[in-house]
Amino acid sequence: FLHAFGYSAYLFPLIFGLLSARILRNRSEPLSPQVRVVHGTGLALTVFSACGIGFLHFNASGSALGFSGGGWLGLVAGGWLLDAFGSVGATVMLLVALVAGISWALDISWFTVMDRLGEQAWKWSERVKLWLAEMADKTRGARSRRQRQESVAEIRREREHKEPPRIEPKIKTAKEGVRIQKEKQASIPLFIDGKAPQGDLPALKLLDQPEEQAGGFSKEALEMMSRLVEKKLRDFNVDVTVVSVQPGPVITRFEIDPAAGVKASQIVGLSRDLARALSVVSVRVVENIPGKTYIGLEIPNESRETVFLLEGLASEIYESSKSPLTVVLGKDIAGEAIVSDLCKMPHLLIAGTTGAGKSVCVNAIVLSILYKATPEDVRMIMVDPKMLELSSYDGIPHLLTPVVTDMQKAANALRWCIVEMDRRFRLMASLGVRNIVGYNRKVEAAINSGKPLDDPLYEPIPGDETPAPKLGKIPYVVVIVDEFADLMMVVGKKIEELITRIAQRARAAGIHLVLATQRPSVDVVTGLIKANIPTRIAFQVSSRADSRTVLDQMGAEQLLGHGDMLFLPPGTGFPVRVHGSFVSDQEVHRVTQELKQSGAPEYLEAVIDSSALGTAASSGENDEAGSGEDDPLYDKALAFVTETRRASISSVQRHLRVGYNRAARMIESMEAAGAVGPLENGKREVLAPEPAE
């Protein structure tokens, strides 16, 4: 059998086994004669081509065993094809015949075979991809675990060698001045009747004494919070180090050192996330701390302390100040008293929502001045639209006029300030001095030398030989407006011009403004007012826009209320966080009662009386003064119209320097009186004759 078919004889058992399996599988359906002929042809062709291939390529190994590699059938078929087509051609033809024979014999479709092979290859490729993905996940997981372990090990090494944050010692009380020490040493009353003589300053014992208060965080809590701040910022890929911790009366400031490449804006954007992580109301980020390269995080204390006014008034820094307008605002984060000079400000704007502490701050400023200056040094004008906040000061000797509650009289008081400012400027110019300090110094030196100076502005009446009055010291004038928005609402925008004139020029004349408002909108705190009042205090506001309106920057919306403020000192662009001094109504009442007993006030009627102000007060600044023919400027307006033969509202407005509404009412009154005609094509005919020369 091997001699006949060679190595192809080994294919017969396989071929017959496959044919038998096919016949058994299809025994229910017998094969047709045509199919059997095809199968037989395919079997013959398969054997023929296999023997030929064995003869061409396996003949040498077969001859060693005593038979040809293709048998005698391969010798005949292979030899004939080799002679006819050569080795390569014969091989190709035999391979084609082998493939076709197998397909016919076993009823196999090579397209189906290729489809199945491709399907299996696809499945295996998917399995390989899945396996590779699993291996990649395992590799990444192992790498992540290794990195976490390294990070944990590094953090542990840092903690072992890292110093804890420096916790600054908390200042309990400020250093006391000589005045409070003397009052403590006094064992007997200074006066038999208990009243102080006129001109003396009120006693500090009238104010409430500070109490021992337990506030803030413990040292262990501060260290834990420092680590928590570092951890939470590290969770947001912001690497920082807490360098020091400064506990204060109301808040605690953490000074952090950002790593290289960390921007301050990144930490500002995470303030709310930090507040949530630390379980506090808000976290204020201080991007620039003067004198340091760190960033500050201000976090509220668990329980806040109350800052008493006595602590600031009894401090050495307040007592050492020589200015009569020294004011105590409160304490800073370190617990030091914040004392400022109103002469250097020279005007102050206070803004914040209702209940934030504006009125208490105004009371603290007023009491600070009362404890520093006598009526000879400082006089005050108080405007109280609410009729409640400043009414307790009515009757003290420092007032120039009773507390003003009528807004029209308040406008007259501002006009009086302008007249007084101009008068003081003329006096100082005549004496060759630049400000009120130089004027008082020169006048006092003349009085001490026995040669007082004559009033250079005195104009005697013809025939009157009364000598010119002698010059005396002039006091500072502080104008305090408790609700500035209400004043603008009643009087109108003309009040802005008055305030601007005072703010621009009154510093050298010793006239200073303190304006408070609970509506810090742009129509109240205008750009013109802000440009002339650079010193501002912002309490808690409702939005970032209000904070920008007051301070030109954000931050006031994150304050805690109840006296928590941002103080923008003069000449700086960095606000200072101050915890305002608390002043109770009982303290104000006790101080004012003692001042009332020390002397009676000397009021000036000209302050609120418009008729006493002369031409300066009746310059047409009040748009509500009269209507039509009842207006005091009506005759001047009629004379102007008849002389110029122009009956336009704008010309009357410019000539008399009045508001549009007032000028329009006067023109309408002229029309009703027949002096001018009705409006036609934008013009009015002047019917009244020209005035006689």
C-alpha cells in the first residue's frame, strides 16, 4: 500500500473516518448519485495530488525506506507534471488540486472555513486585549499603592522632623496708660459734690470694666486645625505649610506658606470648601500680609470675646496721642488697640448692613473724642435722621447746635460749615499759616505774650469807633451724620456737592466729616464721595458688590457682624480687620450726664438757620425752597429772562445755579403770570417788557 501511494497512504484512515462520520450524520437523508460522484471525484483528486506532492518533495526520505515518497501513483502523476510544468508549476497545480479535492470529498466550503477562522481569531484577540487591560490595571494599581505608601512614608518622615506651627501668645489686655493708673490709685473723691469742673474730661470709671472671657481655641485644637488645613488644601492639589497661628478676640489667623508654583487665587477660590471642611461659617483669605511673604486664613473662634471701649481708652497708645481727634476703633487680631487720628484721615465713611455695628462704632468714635478733648478744642454737629441713635448727646457742651433731626436743617448745617471753612481760610491767609494747628499756635503765643491779635476780617460800621475784636483759638468741628442715605433722599443730590466741597478743602480748616450709612449702593456712596473720603470702615455687607462699593475690593461680605469690621487706613490699600469696641447705652448715658453737669452748651443759631447764613446759604442749592412765585429767587429769574429775552429752563438753571425742577417751576409760574408765552417748537416768547434802565 505504501509502494502504491507512498506517504499518502496515511491519509486514507483519516479520509475514510471523516466520510463515515458524514454518512452516519446524514443517514436519514441518503446521498444522491450526483453527490456520491462528486465525493468520489474529490477523493480521487485528493489522493492523486497528495501522491504527486509526496513524489516531488518527500521522495528522498521515502527511498531510504524502500519506497517512493509518492508511490508509483506519485511517480506517474508527479513525473508527468514535472516534465510538463517544472517543479514550481507542478507544485502549484498539485496544491490547487489538493484543496479542490478536499473540498469536494468532504463537502467543505473554504469561505465558511475562513469565516470561522476569522471569528475564532477575533475572539482570541478580544481575550488577549482583555487580559492585557487587566494586566495594565493591576500594574497601575500596584504603582498607585506604591506611590501612596511612599507618600505616607514621606509624610510620616516630615511629621517626625517637622516643627509644629508657632502659636503666638494672646495679649490679654493692652498696656495701661498713666491716666487709668492714677484713677485706680485715687482713694477719695476729687470733688465734694461729685461734679467735675467745667472743661474737665470725664472719668474712665464711668465705662464698663472688661471681664474675664474664655474664648478661642486651645493649643491642641490649633495644632490639629493647622494639620487639617494643610490636609484639605493638599486634597485640592494645593501644597501649603502652616507657619504660625495668631489667636485673636474674635478670629484666629493661620499664616500659611504656599509651595512653589501655588497662586494665592487658588486658595481664595477654595475659601468656601475650607469653611465647610473646618465646620465654620466663613473663611477669609488675606492674600497679602504687610511685612510678610505668607497668606493669611482668618477663621472664626468657637466663642467670641467682647471688646470694651475702656480697653482702648486706657491704653498707652491712646493716651500718648496728642491729637484731640484721636478715636478708638477696637482691637486687631493680635489684641492690640487700634487707635487712629481723625485729623489725618481727614474724613471717615462707615457702611454696613443693619445690626452690623455702625451705630455702636459711631458712639465709640464720639466717646473717644469726648474723653480726649474739651469743648474749647472740639465742637460737634450731629445729624440723626432716626431721632434715636444720637439723641443721648443732646445738651453736652461740645455741641454747636442741638442734635439735628430735620434734614433741611442738616443741609443748612453743611452750608454753615462751608461758610465757616471760607472764613477760617481767610483768617489763616491773613496770619500766614497753613492750617488750624499753626493758627492756634500763633494765636496762643500772641495771647501768652500779652499782645493778642486783632481780627483782620472785622469791618467796622461807618461812624462806629468800636475796636476790632481780638482773635482766639478756634476749635475743630466734627460733623457726624448717622444715616447719610436718608439725608440724600430728602435733600437731593445737591447734598453730594456740599459734602464734596467740605471733603476737598476743610481738612486744613479743622472741619471733619463722619458719614454712616446702611445702604452702601453706588447712588449713595458715589465715586465723587469715595474719591474725597479715602478712609472707610466696612462692616458686614450683603454682597460682594457692596463690599467693592465701600472698599473697592471684596472681603466685607465674609465678616461676622456684631462689630467685626474692615478698616481702610488713610494712605494704604490694605484693609485691617478690626473687632469694634462695644459701647452700651448705659455707658453713653453716664458719660453724657457727667458732661451735662460740667457745663451748658453754647449753641450757634446760624448753624441751622438759613437766613443767618447770608448769600452763601441762599445760593439756590436747595431745590425744594418754595415753588413758583413764592420762590425767593423768582424775581432774579424774571429779571434775567426779561433782560436776555431767553425763557429757557436750562439758561435759568445755569444762571441761578439751581436744580432743573426748581427752574422749571419758575418758568411755569412766569407763563401763568403772562410774562412768557407757551412752549412752541422748543422756544418760548418773552412777553414782559425789558426792565427800565
